[in-house]
Amino acid sequence: MTGLSAIAAANGWFITVTGLVIVFTGLALLAAFIASLDKLLAFWDRGVAWLQRPRRRGSSGPAPGALAHQGPAPLPRADASARTVFLGGETLEVYQYFQWLTRRQGDVFSLSRLLEQAEKRGIPRPHFHLDELLVLGLIEELPGEECGFYRWTPGISVQPEE
Amino acid sequence: MVEASELRQSPFLADIPDADVQRLAEVAVLVHFSESEVIFQVGTPAKNLYLLKSGSVLLSFPNGRALVIRQPGQALGWSSLVSPFHHTATAVCLTDSVLYQFSNAELFSLFRMDAGLATRITAKIESVIQERKPYRMPRTAHGEGESRS
């Protein structure tokens, strides 16, 4: 027995369809997983922030994913008057990334290092958004001997745009 | 070449006589840079002086310090007029930017013909060098800078 009749006799069609179903189900599950990865990671970050909250009092602040509704971690010299800045879409996302990246440098950070790290991580339009955050006053230059280094301006609250 | 009247508006040249601005306009070239584009790199030969027309440029120094140039008329690339003619910082555009570019060869030719212009431009460059001197100092307070001068 050869050809199509041999395939039919050995359950070949059933095996083929089963194989197709398994492969496409796997691909569909993988696609769904990738599509919801940002939500899963945000959920993970919130979980980590929640777990670390009791231990990080007075330290550098919550995890990046938990920053959407919060301002930057206040620094000791918080003399700026309270102000709210509304950020939307990509700017808010980049703001959160930048907060996370600068936390690794400490309260005072270097803009060139920040841009370098942002580019390495594929953050969208880091130069443009850095300029935007500087113009909005969210990032300020330090005075005196520390000139040329920057920090998140204390006393500014960042809220997502409606 | 650019229009002298256009160049006249640059604060850097505010107190430069009209005749000198006219000469500078004749050697100036308007150059456009895109967001994230590098204008010059630290340590590379400095061949051009720039005056910002529009946009925003980040000057990054090897010690980690950085300065944002956003005011029209601010100068970049003063190293093109000062020995050893190597850039002391990297200039990268934060936004799309337009600058007036002056070749140092052209400027030196102008200076040879007009000592007064040379004196005036040199004085301006000197003030820019002094203004940016703190940015070239190694960082000491937090001990994080690369301590390269």
C-alpha cells in the first residue's frame, strides 16, 4: 500500500490535523502571552513594590512599574513648592524608565550616562524625552560644585494625563 | 553664507559691529542636525565653531557633567579656536537643531585681516571658556565622576 491510501490507513490525516492544532495552539498561546507581557510585568513590579515597601522606608523609592501615579522620590532639600505635572503616553512611560535608570546612579545623576543607558535598553526617543522633562522642570541641574549633574526636582508630583 | 540680518539676531554677536557681522555671515553655513545626532565628539579635532539658532543640544563632558544649550546664540565648539584644537565635550542634539557653522580656517583668515574682529571674538570665546570651566572639573563631592579633566 502506497500514497494517500497508506496515509489514511496509518491515521496520517488525523496525525497531521492534530499536529497542526498543537502547533497553532502553541503559537496562539505564545502570542497571547507576549501581548499581555507588559501587563504581567506591571503586575510583577507592583507586587515587588508592595513586598518591598516596609523595608524601603527612607531609601530610593518604589519599583519603576509602580511609579505611574507617584512623583520622584523626594530628596532631603525639598524646598520647591508643590506642583503637579501631567504626562501622557510615551512621555510618562519614558519618565518611569528614566526614574528606574537614575535610581541606579543615586539621587544625583549624569545626563550623558542616563542617555547611554536609555539607548542601550531601546527606550524610545530618549533625547527628545529628556529635553521634554528638562523643559517641564522635572529634572533640575545642581548648583555650585555639582553643576552639570542633575536630580529629579523635589516637590513635583507626576500624574497621568486624562 | 547666511543673511547678516539673520546672524545679527544672535545674542553672541550683539555687540559686534555690523561690518564684522557681515564678514562672519559670509563664511557662516546653516547646518541642520536631527534629534540624537552627534555634532562633535570629545577628543576629536575641532574644526568648526557653532552658534545655536534653534533646538536643544546636550554638551557632555568626560567627567559625567552635562550642560544643556537651548538659548539661541549660545556657542559650541570653541575648541576650534583654541590650541590644541580638540573638543573637550561631546555635543548631541536633544531635539532637531539648527546651527550656524563657522569653519575655523575661514575664521582665522578673517582674524588675519581684521585684528579688531579677532580681539572681539576671542574675548567672547574666553567668556564661554570661563563660564564652562566648572563643567570640566572632576567631580569630588560624591566621588562618582571619572576624574578626567
